[in-house]
Amino acid sequence: MVASSQKNKVPFTVDKQAGVHAIFAACPSDNSSMKLNAPPLIPPRPNLNVALQRIAMVSLFALFLLCLLWEIWLAPLRPGGTLLFLKALPLAFAFRGVSKGSLYTIQWASMLVLVYLMEGVVRAMSDPPGPSILMAWLEILFSSVFFFAALFYVRPAKRYAKQLKAQTEAQERAEQDVKPTATTQKSDSA
């Protein structure tokens, strides 16, 4: 009984009048006895570049207007326009999220914009000479600007998420390594 009371002996004294502050004052300064229970160090939140968000928003809006004007008025496939102007509609769904800086919206919009990039490349290479080729090159430009602005805007958040995941996994592994040794110590003392 005496040996077990010495094992459970607290390495600090508690002054009931001083309360909790006395407990923390009596703890070792290097926290060596509390390292296993220490909360994980959370990396600082990433700073997202507002200028990249604005560039993405402007290029998305320019691409939307270009798609509308191209197929209705500037260089439609048939005189008088076609229903191909509806290709701009999916871009409209991204306006709200991109303007607010929503990472999820910016990510899926960057994938969507690649369709417009492909259309621009195909039409720049296959359309007959005329204003349609200029429109195709503008579509390539706007979609590329949006894609790279979105990519570099989201990048710090992705790195932050990866660091948090790695840290959480390391903490879980450390906890799993501690649990088996604690059970073996109990079985050795029994």
C-alpha cells in the first residue's frame, strides 16, 4: 500500500486558498510531465490573397460576358444568334461563391473553367478566319487567368489542411503507441 501511494504522489502541492494558480505555478516550467496530454500545436491559419480572389472574380465575370456577347451579337455561329449563349449559364452559378471567397466554389469553378479553355482552343484552331478567332483567344485568356488565380488563391488553404491532417495523424499514432505500453505496465505489476 505504501508503494502505491508513493506512485500516485502528486509532484506539486495544492494551496486551497490560492486555488488553481498555485497548481500551475508549482508545475515544471518545461512541462515535461505533461507532454503526452498537451494539446496539438495548430499551425497558423493561412492568409488568403484577396487580390487573387478579385482577379478570379473579374476574369469569371469577363468570361461570362464574353460567352454571352460572342454567341448573341459579336460572332454567332449563325446570323441572328443561337442558343449556344446558354453555355454561359454554368458560370453564373459560381458568382456568389467566388465573390465571397468560398474555397469550395472556387475549386469547382476552376475545374468548370477548363471546359471553356478547351472550347476556346478548339474554336481558335477550327473556326474560319474572322472575329470568332479573336473571341476564342479572349476565352482562352479569361479562363486561364481565372484558373491560375483560383489555383494560387486556394493553395495556402490546401497546405494548411494538409498540415492539420498530418498533425492529427501523428497525434493519433502517438496516442496508440502510449496505450499499449500502459496496458503492458498494468499486466507487469499484477
